[in-house]
Amino acid sequence: MSIREHLLTNRADILSSWIGRTFATYPADSVRFFATRSDRFANPVGDTIKRGLSAVFDSLVAGADPERLREDIDAVIRLRSVQNFSAQDAVGFVFALKEIVHASLNGHAGESALREDLSAFDRRVDQLALLAFDLYMSCREQVYDIRAREEKARSAKLLARAHQIIERHATGQKITRDDITPQVEGGERQ
């Protein structure tokens, strides 16, 4: 039996283990919720992970090109890049697939007929991990850019307000509390 045949025959068990190991990177309450709720609108995180990893697994087995793998794992990595994961934790779940597949071979991984196939599969998983890391870094850069633009816009508003106050003071106009801390949408003062 080749690795591909083994993966196809044991797809449900291997995929279930991989999804379970990925869920296990979240707090225990979340894991129970992800595992038990099947409604994608009530459980978008669990659904995204299940769908994403299923697509990635099938693409790995089919020998899909790196661009296809990137598309398959994109939603999972985008999700994890805005959650409280370090880079290592955000993409580390990819390597769990190798451990799960090796364990599923029940000690047959060292057999010469499987060794080369298994090495090729391991290299594809490593390639997937590198793609996931690239995606993670790209997403984090986007988050930092958004935050930087927000801070820049906020600073520009504060400078404009300070300039208005200085002009009012210079022309002898009365400066009120509203001039210094204007009310924003929602009724709060800045």
C-alpha cells in the first residue's frame, strides 16, 4: 500500500485527529464548542478550521500545486493571525499532520516500500508549513498597517483640534470643555 492509498483509506480518522489537535490549541471551553456545534453561522471558527483542513488534506493527497495549498489554508491562517497566537502556535498545527500520519502507520513507517513515499509526504507538509508562515506574516503586516493608519489618523485629528484651540485662544475667543474634549459618536468624550 502506498502512502496515498493509506491516506485515502484512513482519511476520516487522520483528518479527525488533525482537526482535534488544531482545536486543542484553543481554550478548553472553545474546544467543546467547536467540536459540538455544526452550524457554520453559530460556530464560524470551528467551521473554518474543519473546512480548511479538509481541503488542505485532500489537496495534499492529490498532489496539488503550492498555489492550491495556499488557497486552501488561507482562511485558517487568516483566522489564526488575528487571534492571540504567536507565529509558532499559529502555524504549528501543520506539523501535527506528520505525527498523526506516522502514528497511523502503526510502526510500518520504516518499511522500505513506504519510506520514500513518506519522506515525500513529509516534505509536502513542510512546504505547507512554510506557505502557512508566509501567509501568517502577510496577515500580521496588514493588521499592523491598519493599526498604524488608525493611529496616524487619530494623531492628525488631535493636532487639528490643538491648532483650532490655539487659534481661538489667540483671537480671544472663549475655550470651553467641549473644545478640548469634543463629544464623539456614541456620546463619549475623547
